[in-house]
Amino acid sequence: MLELNALTVHYPDFTGCYSLTVPRGALCAVIGPSGGGKTTMLHAIAGFEPVSGGTLSFAGRNLLPLPPAGRPCSLLFQDNNLFPHLTAEQNVGLGLKPGLSLSASERTAVAEALAAVELSDEAARRPGELSGGQRQRVALARALVMRRPLLLLDEPFGALDPGLRKAMINLTDRLRREHDLTVIMTIHTPADIAGAADLVAFVADGEVQHMAPPAALLRPGHSSALDAFMGV
Amino acid sequence: MAGAAALPHPGLIAAGLLAALIMAALAGLASAGGTATLMPGPYLWGVVRGAASQAALSTVLSLLLGTALALALTRRSSFPGRRLLMAVMTAATVAPTIVIIFGLVAMFGRSAPLPALAASLGLTLPAIYGLHGIVLAHVVMNAPLVARVLMAAVAATPAEQTRLGQMLRFNPLDCLRHLDGPVIRREWPGLAAFIFLLCFTSFAVVLSLGGGPANATLEVAIYQALKLDVDFARAAGIALLQIMLSLAFVLAFSAIGARLPDAPGQARGQTRPDAGSRLLFWIDGAVIACAMLLIAPVVLSVLSGLGQLPSLVGADVARAALTSAVLAAIAAALAVLLALLLASAAEAAPLGRASPGRARLVELAVLALLGLPPFALVTGLFVLLRGTGSVSGIGLVLVPLINALMALPFVYRLLAPPLRQSAERHGRLSTSLGLSGVAHLRIVAWPALRRPLMAALALAAALSMGDFGVIALFGGGDLVTLPYLMAERMGAYRLDEAGAIALVLVASATALTFLADRA
């Protein structure tokens, strides 16, 4: 279980104070207006924001003293997830050994991860030769080989076509069930996530204002702020 | 824009005029008498070989020290003296060559503190005069340039990738391989071409620190042919040789993808995955200490002139300062105008469709301008113009013209990238809005170009103000600039007064750069 309790990030022009509980193995979608602090929350969980107060724990373990590399999470950005001078295979391999001198069993793990995201044929290509969706799948494959139980996705499929976006969300859903991952994903288009997410959190003005299963949260009339965001 | 298709772009006209000017100058020089030799003899080939190996050595050492310094300063975002070092690095890249020479002689010359210290320990340092002196001067001037360009390029790495490095537990070697390596590989060829050409055609450094004909460059050979042998045709031949070699060099380099290095932008801080390594801590400390010891004393030696500043109060210094300022202002305006014309010609294409081939051609031509021999040009033009006015009157026209040409490659790399960016970002939008002419300039181009334009003007003015090339041939009589005066004082061993002038020169160059950064 992931627990945020008044986790506070403070900037001169922005203060975020997040409380959120996500059960193990759940997929939690985070929605909300731009500039409301969704990305800051994910970065605070991953260890990229200076936290000034509150608690953060996963499976009962306090994460706050840990550096980004020591936390049980992998983070996918909207863009620039891959190193352009490395092939898809090497980019996945980075998740196992940054030095890229992989053993036979590690090579097998990389191949399996690429197969899981249906990119076995593209293993030798560089990011420049891949489509936007393929690049994000390579990044997902790297997150898989890292075997970290908490997967954070920051607008990962925002730049993709609607059909492709749906397919990527289904892929993420399947992978988290197969690999027992807890997933938190920020998303701009709540309708896409309705079938896959267990929970939806509405983040605005630097805090989690509402949190409920999608069927309850995404219907009109839940709250005025949500209605304004959804455009109903 | 009707009718614009019929006329060539003004930038192309400017390029044509420049080419015609260069050819006319060489023809004028060749016609002025002397022994025309189209085939260079063994002496000249010796000069070419020597200058090429000197330039190669200077380039390699500048790249190595500059890169180490860039990485060390990127990893160590705060330590006492960092701001001083950064300021000294900026000063070293804009300081007049003659000031760097003065600093080196002051620090390493016969009666300087370092050799004296060594002597008291029973050691003898090699004299500053000779190949190592030349290379040292070139490294002091160019390593900070490399460092500043690379720091800006490394800082432009997407923040996501630096965070990935943290998340993936990159060790220092992984950081070098995945974060910095690709940036270094991308920037090195252009930087190398730039520095090699600068050192291959170096003049003032070689003339002052050369210590003999063994270390001459073609530029020095031209100077000698003009000033000592008074053999104009020979000078024209050597000038042609230098232009041809520079062109061939630029073409060869373009085959491996060299481009002009972009001017350094502002570097912003990022937490580096390798900042915690103990080993790197010591390595970075050593690199920074080396740079401090090598670069800082040379630049800061001008402070020795502080006490002598009062001695500068006098008519000749005031006159020289005024002359310098006027020449620099004209040269800067001309250089910026030419760079703007060329850059917009490079980007001009119907409907905002970029033409990479043309942009590349203009960029290569600008890079090749580094190989232009200023003495040959100025003498050739003088030959053509003599009789039309007094020597100093003609000089007043020719010195800023040649200085503008010399500053053009530096100015171009400040102006071309923002112009290209503005065209890429807003080209279609302004076309669709029907914005053209003055309205386009005012609304679209000016806001994007204001800062780079100020920076370019300041840099060109600083470079021209410190120029000790053409003026060495032309100066004297009525046309005396600050660097000329400084060289005179150095020649007369009035080093304190020379130091005071150097201080004024560095202060004005640094002030110009500082103002441009605030623009």
C-alpha cells in the first residue's frame, strides 16, 4: 500500500500538500487542471522534489530518506524517456545495468520485456527510428526489467492518437496485473481510463481534493470543481 | 513581397561583394610589384607544416582542458571562487590577444614571479618564448571558450534524462557515457575546426612569443613579406595559399559534420547523478585548481596596472582610447549588419521551408572567413586606394572594415541560431497573418533578436577594440589605438604603463560583455 500523509512540497509560488492512499496492485489515475500539481506529486513520490513535511511510505517502509535510485519506483515521463544514442534494447538494458555489460540471463530478461510490449522486432532501432507510441513502450519495458513494484507514469500517452492511447492503457493494465505493480498515472483524458482504473484522484491547487472509483467520481454533479474540469 | 523573386536576396549581394572585395584586394596586392610565386617553396611548406602541428597541439590541449573544466564546473555547482573563475573565463575569451600575451610574459617571463620562485628552488623553467609559449597562450584563450560552450550544451540535456540517470543509479562512468558523451561528441568537431583555424592563422601570439622563424605561421610570413621584404606579390601568393588551405580544411571538416559552435547560453543547475562520487570530487578539484592556476593569473595580471592608472592621464592615451572606441563602434555595426544579412539569406526560403543545404553553405563560408589573412587584405586594398586620401584617412576606412570581417565568424554564431529559431517557430504564423517588412521586424524578429543583437554588438566591439593585427601594419602617425599604444610601451619595456592600458582594455571588453548579458 502506498500512503501519502500531508506530503508537503514548498516553492515560492506553489505549495503542494498531498494525502493519498493506494492499495497494492491498484491502478490509480490522477486527473486535474494543468498547473494543479499532478506532476509535482509524482516527482515527490519518486524523490525528485525537496519534501518539507508529511510522510510517504510504501508497503510500510518510509521512503523519504531514500534517494531516487533507492526508492521502489520507476517513473515514466511524457517525453525524453530514452537516450537517443542507444538502441531500444540498450535503453531497456540500462534498467538492469547502466554499464550495459549484460549477462546471458539479463539479455533474456530484456528480450522478454521487449516481447511483453510487442517490440521484439524493433530491438535494434534507435529512438529516432521509433514512433511516439513505440518509444513509450520501450520505456515501459525498461520499467518492467527494473522490477520495482511502484510504477509512476506522468502523462505518458498524452501525445498519442486516441486509439493508440486506449491500447497503451490496456497494455499498462495487463502488465500491472501480470507483474503485480501498483500504478499511479496522471492523465488528461479521464474517459480513457474509466475501464482500467480502480481509483481516480482529482488533484487541484496542490492537493488531492477527491478520490473515488471512476464510476463514482466521473459522473456529473460530484462536485463543482470536477464538473468545471470535465466541462459539464 | 511581389518582385522580391526577381532580385537576389540582399544577403547574397553582400556575400558577392565580400568575395569581390577579397579578390580585388589580392589582385591589387599582386599587381603592386615583387616576385610572384604561385608555387610555394620549401620554406613556406615548412611554415605550413609547423603551423599545422602547432595548431593541432593547441586544439587538442584546449579541447581536453576545456572539456575537463566544463564537466568539473557542471558537477560542482557551488564552491568558493566559482564566480571568480567564471568571470575570469569570460574575460579570457574576450580579452585582447595582446593582453593575454602581456599576462603570460608577466607571469612566466624572465623576471616574473614563477620562474623566480623556481630559480630559488634551484629549478629552471623553460622560457616562455617558443612553441610551448605559443601553445600555452592559445590554450589560455581557447580552453575557456570550450568550457563555456560545453557547459551550456550539457545544461541543455533534457531534465528527464538527468533524472533517469539518478533513478537508474548511474555511476560517474555511466554519466560520462550516456549523459555527457553524446553532447561532447556532437560539439567537438565544430569547436576543433574553430580553434584549429584560429591557431593556424594566429598572428600576434606567434609574433610576440614565437622566439624565431621555426614557429612562424603563414600570417606571420605575410607580415614579414610586407614589412621586411616589401615584396607585395609574395605576400599575395602566401595569402592565396592560406585562403586555399583554410577552404580545403573547412570542406574536409564539413565532410565529418562540423558546424560552427553555438555561442554559450546560460547554464542552469541540475542535480547530477555523479555529484556524490569521492573520486570525481578530487579529480574535479584538481581540474579546477589547474584552470585557476593557468588562466586566472594571466587574466588577473592586468591588475598590476592598477597602480599605474594615473600615469595614463595624458593626451595620447585619451586620443588612442577615442580612436579605438570609434573604430570599434564602426566595425561592430558593420559586422552585425553583415552577419544579419548573411544569416537571413541562409534562412530565406519560400513559405518558411528551410533549405538546410544553403544554410550549411553560408555557415561553412563564414567559418572559412577565419582563414582570411587581414594583412594581405588591408595592404591590397590600400594599394588600390592609395592616392585617394591620406594614409590615416584610408586607414580609418580599412581598419574597421577588416576588423568587421575578422569578427564576423564570432558574431555569426551569436545571431544565426536565434534567427533560425525565430523563422522555424513563427515563420508560418507570420506568413499566414500577412506580417512582413517593418511590421514583421517589429513584432516578430526584434523581440527574439534584441538580446543576441546586443551581445553580438558588444562582442564585435570588444574584439575590434582589442585587435592587434591590422593596426600593427597600419598604426602609427595619426592612427593610434589602445592596443597599438600598449605594444609600443611593451616594446619600450615600460611594462607598468602597458599593464595599465591592458587593464583598461580588459575592463572595457568585460564591461561590454556584462552589459550585453543584461540587455
